[in-house]
Amino acid sequence: MPEHRPDLCVKVRDRIDKWNKYWTINRSLYYEWMDFILGDQWREDESKLFERYNKIPLVVNKLGVLANHLAGDQMQNTPNLQIQPSENVPAEVANVRAALIKHINLNSDAKDVYQTAFWQSIIGGYSAWAMNTKFRSDKSFDKDIDRMSFTDPNRCYWDLTAKHKCKVDGRYAGYLSRVSRDMFRDQYGEDIERQIGAVAVTEDSTMAFADDDSITQIDDFERKPEKAMIYKISFGERGTVIDSDEYKKLKREKINKKTYLLYQNEPVTVLDKREVMKYKVTHRQIAGDFILDETDFPSEWLPVIFLDQKSYYSKSGQQITRSFFKDAKDAQKYLNYLMTQSAYILKVSRFDQFMAPRKAVSNPDTQQMWRDPSVVRGALVYDETQSGAKPEQLRPPELSASLSNEYQRTLSDIQTSTGMYNAQLGAEDEQASGKATDARTQRGTKNTYVPFNSLNYAIATDGEITNQMIPNVYDTHQQLVLPMPESEAQKVEINKPLDPYGMMIQNDMTTGEYDIRLKPGPSYEGEKDLARQSLQSIIENDRTGQAFTLLADLYAENLPLDNNIEIRNRLRTIVPPEVIEAGKTGKSLPKKQDQPSPEQIQAQLQQAALKLQEKEAQMEFNFKMKELKLKEGELQLKSLQTHQDMTMELEKLEVDREKAAAELQETILRYRGEQERINADMEMQHSDHLVNLITHHMTLKNKEGIANARSKSTA
């Protein structure tokens, strides 16, 4: 319900006015650069001056083409958000959280927002986007994290004291949007709409917040600090840190007259605690002197992200933004001057083809032939003169060689100013070698890395805010389609209760500590070309003929194609899976072992059977332990029996636990005994084999001795 609060609304408008006055220089530069790159590159006074001298001001916009090329490179940029969980977060939950963040930050809508912001920042010097939440559909109560771009980032404002590069750590931030009075009246009523009258712009204000046709609606985010406690509890090898809200949610149970805290159904104690500063963000929608809506925003950072291309600070502390094309502006203007001057020279050049004495074309018939030089004749006659003079053909007008040289030099200046050479733009340099082309590509990559790095930094900040919002936005049991690691998108359930008491949750998105890092993917075709050349060199120099089989998938990824998914998938099928795994882990492939004998195979099968029995016994033991824990938890939660009954039950459970442990120990001893028997049998078989060999050898010796004796007696 809208609330009339003029004091707070005036305070917010004063914030906006303060920011607009501070940002006046950058706002003017932004519009100037947008007009120069995307509009007319001549000032009005310059155009009038040229027209006075009958010159046509021409524009050969090279910077617009370079801006398109940078934007195209950004579309191929694949930033990879990496989520680093704390050691106490299960691997499965960490994978689901990583997939959820990647799904939110790199979906198609988010990419469009990043693309718009990048385009504005490289031309105008800066841009912005905002984050918010929205219902998944008109028939759903589940929300998703959403973001919006701005056709004009100057509709945003921030706190002047913000230190973060993206200005998310200030005291306030927000953005303005225009709404027609008809739409505003339909949503909030005619009475409130009538009270928001048109206000003229005063000398102290930079804009009006309402006029006869529309109303400016303000989305203001205020960030206030609050003192809070954090606790280190005895969960995990190094302990786990939780905040005061999580601490309050912990259940307390008495076990043997001692009170324990239960964290993830495990008894824990508090190891340490300290006071920290937390931040609460309040979102208000304002129009005129009315607060239309006021809610808590689910993050500690402000959700209006400033994207800075590359700014600097003046001596007075004023932030000055820079367009990526600032250093090439004069070269572009000079190029326009050269083209204008060249066109003027061609315009004022004569179209006569011959210079002739008057008497040489004095005859009326001859004059008729020479008046129209476009008519082709078999012969062009002229009148003979007493002096013998005759018409001389004039050379066609030529541009000065200096203008052509200046034109080429200016093109070179634009390339060196932006770091974007012909090789990066797809043109071949006939005078440059392959190494020189690669060197230029690498130099250009380093220069164009600056705007890409600024965008990646802002996307990482976006990921941090997303990570803060997830526990409050995705806090219910729901099913999502997420891009899981090393697989296609699949259905995943989050916050799924596993027991009636809600003590065990599958894929719990409301707990756990995570750090967000961003690793940019391949951003430039030049880098992909160099990678492909390196792979090609390895394949060509391979004498075994197996290199392509081992590198086929990597080679396909660096092909100069926009859509090579099918090619990559096909080539990946010829690479052995163990090679792909070795490439990820860095571990060498296992060596092939000699073929085992039948006796060794039999022994290995017996050992595997014993291990399976041991594993089954261990699983049965674990199952019994979980069953006993559940029974113990039920007994503790119900607390309906007397202390003596509980003690007897606990003793009974302890006896059962000891019995299960004894059964496990008996199984282990049986396994070890069976293992010793197998080893003894193998040793006995080996001994019998040796005895047979020795016996056979002795028999042969005896037979040989008898034969010798008979031969001697016969002799």
C-alpha cells in the first residue's frame, strides 16, 4: 500500500541530484562519444564552415566498425564462474550450487544484459545493470534472480563514497524509470497520481521527476550496517563458522544431563565467537512523495552494478571515465578531413579533355564536334592554323600523393591507438610474415583485454551478489533444470526434505559458505588461431601418427567457426576417455600390466568376493548405525519417558552397537583368515610344484646312471 512520506522522498531525490552534479562531466562525455561513434562526427559549426567553402563534410567511420568487432568478440567470450565451497560442504551440494549460479549468471537473458553493458562501456566509457527477483511465471510462487539493462546508464545513481570498482559497497544506489500517467493511474489509483503534479526544473536540480505526461519512478536501494555475531562450532576437522541467524535455528537437546547443539543432526559445541558488521539492503519504489513499496533485498551488496571501462581520478578526486576509442578520436577526425579535402579537389577539377587554340576550333562544324566530348567519333578533327598549333590532350586530375600517404598513415594511427590491427579484423597483410602477424595479434589482444577484464570483473561481482541472494530466493523445495558438470542439463531437486522432522535436507541451498571466482574463456579469434597453429604443429611433427587421436577435441574447439558443437562432439568420440580424464587431472595413464595366470585370476576373484563380503558387512553396519541414530534421535526428540527408561534404552542401544561392532570384527577376522588360507594354499601349490620338478629331475638322473652302468658292463 503506498505511503505518503515526503521527508524520505526528498532525501532520496537529493541523493540523485548530488550524484548528477558530480557526474556532469562524465555524462556529457558519454553522450558526446555516443554521438561521435554512432552518429555524426562533425560538429555543427564545422559543417557550416565547410558548406561555406562549397565542401561536403564526409565521414569514413572506422571506429564504428572496430566497436562492432569488439562487441562480436564479447559474444564469443565465455566467462566461467568457479565456485569454491568450504570444506564442510558436501561435493554433491557444491556441484548443484555451482550449476545454479552458472545457470543464473550465464543464461541467454543475462548474456544480453552483459552485451548491452559492454557495448555502452567501450563507446561511452561506462555502463550499468541492475539485479532483482521476479516470479517464475504468473502461476508460480517460486522466484528467480533477474537482471535488467538500461538504454541510458545515466538513469542510475550511486553513493559518492563507494570504494568498490562496481560501487556495490556504498550506502545507497538506484535507478530511475519513466512511467506514463495512464499506466501509473491504473496501478496505484487516480488519487495518488493527481497528487504527483508536474514539477519544473530549478537551477539547483538537474532533472524533473514528473511532468504532464509521465512520472519518474525511483527504485532506491539503501544499505545499512548492523552488528551481528558469528560462531565457530565443532563440526568438521577445522570447525564451521555460522552466523547468528543459523545459530538461532540450531536445536538444543539434553543428552546425559548435558545440553548439546544439533547441527546437521550432529551434536556440536561452540568453540569461539566474535562480533562482525553485517549489512541490510532495503528496496524502496518511490514516486513523488509516496513510497509505493518497501521490501528487504536479499543480499548485503547493492544490486546496481557499475561497469567502468577504464577511468582515472583527477587531482581534486573527480572520477573521469574514458571511452576505449578516446586515443583514436583525433585520427578519425583527421581521416574525415582528408576524405573531405580529396572530394573537394575532385569536385573543383575541370572535366575538359583538351587544351586548344581558338583558331584550331573556329569552324562551326568543328566547334559542334568539340562541344560534346562524350560522343565517340572515328576521328576528332581540328582546324589548321598558320602557326601549326593544334589541340593538346589534358591529363585527368590526380589526387596529391601526399593525401594518399596521409590517408594510409592515419589508418595506421587508428590501429596503433586502439591496438586492433588488420590481422585481428580478418584482413591479410601481404607485406607481413606469419610471425609478424601473430605478434601484432598478440599486441592487440593485450590492449583489448582491458575492456574484457572490466566486464569480467563486473560479472564476478554479479556472481557474488547472486551467491548472497540464493539462500533467500531459492529456499523452498523445487525442481530445476541445471547444467551439471560434465553432462547435459538435467532435472535437479533442491531443498528436498529426507525425514519428517526436516533435519536432513538434500541439496540444501540455504546453508554453506562459498567463494566466487571468474575465469574468462577464449575471448579472441587471434588466440584461438594461435592455439590451432600450435596443435597443427604438434600433429604435423608427430612420428607415431597418434597425436590427432589424442588432440582431436582440442583441435575442434579452436576451429574458426561460430558453431562447431557437432564437429567437437564427433571428434571427441575418437579420443579415449582415459586421455580426456588425464587431461583434466594431469595424472599419467596407468601402465598396462602383464596378463595374469589362471591361478592369479582365481585368487583375485576370491579376494574380490571377500572384499565384497566385507563391504556388505560394513554397509550393514552403517545401516544399523543410522537406524540406531534415528531411534536415538526419536527418543531424544519425544522426551516422553522418564530418565531411567531413557537410560535403559540408551544402554540397550549401546549393547546393540557393541554387538554390531563385534559382528563386523568377526567378519573382518574371517576375511583375514580366509586370506591367509588362500595365501597358504598358493604357497603349498608352489611347494608341490617344486617337489614335482625335483622328483622328475632325480628320476632322469637315476635313469641316466643305470643306462651308463649297463653300457659299461656290456663293454
